[in-house]
Amino acid sequence: MEEINSEIILEVKSLTKKYGKLIAVNKLELKAYRGEVIGFLGPNGAGKSTTIRMLLGLIKPTSGSIEVFGKSLSKDRIEILKKVGAIVEKPDFYLYLSAYKNLEILGKISGKTIKKKRIKEVLETVGLKKRARSKVQTFSYGMKQRLGIAQALLHDPELIILDEPTTGLDPQGIKEIRELLLHLSNDLKKTIFLSSHILKEIEIIASRMIIINNGTTQIEGRVDDLLNSTQMKVRFEVDNTAKALEIIKLSMWNNNYVETEKNKLVFEMDQAEIGELNKFLVENSITVSSVVPIRSLEDYFLKITEGSTE
């Protein structure tokens, strides 16, 4: 994975939002760097949507600060939002009009002159070029989501903030949005701040992630580093499970042994130990046909947020 650009696009410090006695967001800290996809995760009620609305200036924080492009959102909101694109809720369109016409109207509403060439460009970017003149009422849910992202891209923003853009999509729709976001990040160098409950997608798309719980940052870092820094479960497929288990029980690896699944032995260990255990089994005449680490973002997420309430 490429190194993340060191230029900070978004920085939040001690961000807090209270509704009476309820603390929705509590001294939240986070950063987003240029050109990265950052996954924003948390259980229901963790404060994700409230945070995103504060990032877009839709609601005011009780305290704390938000800086975007090195400027204060509270002081330079209009200037900042000219370079930010977002989907906060399900995008709405004039269903009886074409995709092209919808973007033309939305461009005028934004107060910024959007050229015809730009509308065509964004429709091509989101894979809707061939359906530009089709009425939106003929679009699938996934196509409407892509049109929503096209709307967010109209003014060529540097930062794109998306709140659950794959909610309600079928597997094909999720794949299409995933490929689009990777294109925006890798090819067009856009910074994408992505809130999602589909953990597998974050694991595939995001270069970094932030997990929040009870309105506070629990963990922040590169996805690869975080998933590889802690113990994971590993399945070793062997030719003789009974013999292998007997050997394991008499060795130091017994402390790592978790369970047996048919012809597989499951261990919990650090990534660096996988090769050592494999060597141990082979030296003891156990044929190992596969080694499959099963650490996933879901495991990690549940560990970090364990005990949370929705």
C-alpha cells in the first residue's frame, strides 16, 4: 500500500456535541490526509452521523474545533464547503427528469456555474454516461447512489464525505460503489471520509480507519497496521488432525490452541508466530496443506467496541 500523503486535509480536536444531558460526541479527535480513504466506524449510537453533520456545518459543536484545508470551519465555512462534496442521507432527485437534467438543475441551485462538459465528465466518472438522458425513475437503487456521488463531484471537490453510501444496496451495487470510490481515491486523488457499517468494505477500501464508541475515538491508524498488530486466529489444515493435536498438546503451542474444525486446527497468535508453528508441525512429520489467517476487521471492531450500547 502506498504511503499516505502527510498533508492534513481534515483535523478535529476535542469535538463535543451535547443535547441537554446527552453527550452525542465527546472530545472526539481525528485526522484525514490528502488522497486517502478513511473509514469511519462505530456501533449504532456511537456519534458517527452527528460528527459528519458537524463536519459539514449542518449542526454546531458544543465545543472543540474543526479545521478543513487548514482553515477553521466556524470562521470560513462557505469557502471550505466550496471544496467539499457530500452525501449525508439518501440522495433525492426529480424522478421524471433525466440524470443529466437533474445534475444541471442541482448545479444551478448550488450557485456555482457548472459547464455541460463537467456534467458529462462526472456522469462518465460514476459509470452513468450511457444513461445520461434516461429518466431517474428508471434507475436502480445503486444507480441513484452513483448519481448522488456524481452530484457531490459536480464542483470537483478535494474532500468527499459519505455517510453510509452503500446502505440498501445489493452485492453488485456495493461492488460498483466500492470500485468508484477506489477510482476517486487512486486515480483522481480525492480524499474520502467514509462512514459505513459494512466492515468488509472498509477493510477493502480504506487505507486508514477510525473507530469511535460513545462519541470518543477508540482507535485510529492504518488498516493494515491495526489488523496485523494484534493476535489473530489462524487455521492450519493438516493431514492427520489427531496426531497433530497430540503433538501440540505436549508443546509450547498448546497455549495458542483454540479448537479443531474437521481437518483444521485453529490457533490464536501473533502474525510473526505463524511461520514458526508451521515449521514445528512439518518437523514433526505433519503435512500442512494450508494456513489461513482469519483476523478480520469485524473481529477487531467487536473487540474495540465490546460492551457498547446502541
